[in-house]
Amino acid sequence: MNDFAERGIASHWKYKTSEKLSALSLKQYDWLRDLVEIMQTGNSPEHYYEFTKLQMFQENVFCFTPNGVVVKLPKDATPIDFAYAVHTNIGNTAIGCRVNGNESSLQSNLFNGDTIEIINSKNISPSLHWISSSKTGKARASIRRYWQDKTEVNNVKKNKQYKCTLVMDLPNQPGVLGGISTLIGLNKCNILNVELLGKKEKFLHFSFDIQINDLKDFTNLISQIKQKKFNFRIVRHKEKKNAFIQRILKNFKRN
């Protein structure tokens, strides 16, 4: 019971509970004993507020949102940590902040009782440089995850492939078919299928099913075909048209 007399509420809780606490764990409640002493001897509520604001935990800082919500952060935390503690999207779109009404750097240190207002913009991305100044694991992990996800999305866009069909009249001469096939390959397009649609005395009517890896390369291919003055047309949705025709035929057979 000596602990109860010395430390009051905190030690009384320890006395009642079966949980074993180390001296270091119990030390964090010293502020409560000191606060009780101040309340017993002081007359001004401002003294209580000032003490709890600055002395509650030396290992942590307690900051406030403009709406008065308390956010617990580790010592030497920054507004970046604060923003991610509030919400991941707040951190990802942060461009600046105000601490206690004054403009401040996102990488400045926060102190107990600070009120932080995060300024956001939808057209911004978190900086990778923030990782070195962030103190919380959530902030660091969120920044890394943002850029990892963005890289994956960009890779998907880069690897997106298109398909189309080139229907073309080629001169009925040796080497012309091989020449146009080489031209398609040089522009990094893949030939999926070649079909002879018709034959005339001077021209052969071909269709080339092509896989396009880069639209710029495909544009160059079309320009080069035009320079050769070949008669051609582009069918962009051949597979969709074929699928539509197949559905019509199935419905016709059922009826």
C-alpha cells in the first residue's frame, strides 16, 4: 500500500490488477501523481492544462486537429506523421500545413498541444523524401505503398496491347507479301494471322490480324504503308463483330 500512498491512482490500479508491470512501464504514470499534487495546491485551471499539455508523456506528443480531435504521435513526429495518422488520403495529398495558425514545414517537429491544419491538393503526390523524416510506421508504409501501386498501374498501362485487322490490296508480285510482313515487324507489331481474302490479276486481297504493343509504332506503320500507296483499311473491332454475328446465328438456329 506504500505505492498507493506514493503514486496514488496508478499504483492502486497496479495493486488491484494481476498484470505485472516493469518499473519503466509504471514510470509513465508519474505525471498523474504530479497532476494530482498541482490540483491540490493550485487554484488556476490553466496550471492543470499547461501541465497535462507539456508533461503527460515525454515519449509521445499529443496534437490536435482543428476540430479538437487528439492525435497521439511519437516524440519528434512531423506534420507528415500527423496527416497520415488522421487518414491515408490526407497524407497522400498534403502540400503544406499550419501549426497553431502559422504556416510551417511538413517536416518540422511537433510538440505537445500543437494544433495542426493540413493543406491538401488532389493534384499532388507524396514525396519519397518524406520517408527519412517520418517517425511513424504508418506514414512510411503509406508513402511506399502509394508509389508501389502507382508504378504497378503505370506498368499495366505500358503493357496494354491492342488488336486490329489490316485489310490490304497488295500487288501480285514476288516479295511484296514478305516486304509488308517485315515492315509490320520492324514497327514492333506482331502478326497473329494472315488470310488471303481474294485474288485478282494484278492484286491479292489480304487481311492481317495485328497485335499492337505501342500506338506510336502503329502510327508509324500506317504512315509507311501510305507512302507505298497500298490500298488498305483498318478494322479495329473484328473480334467483337465476329462474336456479334455468332450470337445472331445461334439465336437464328434456336428459332
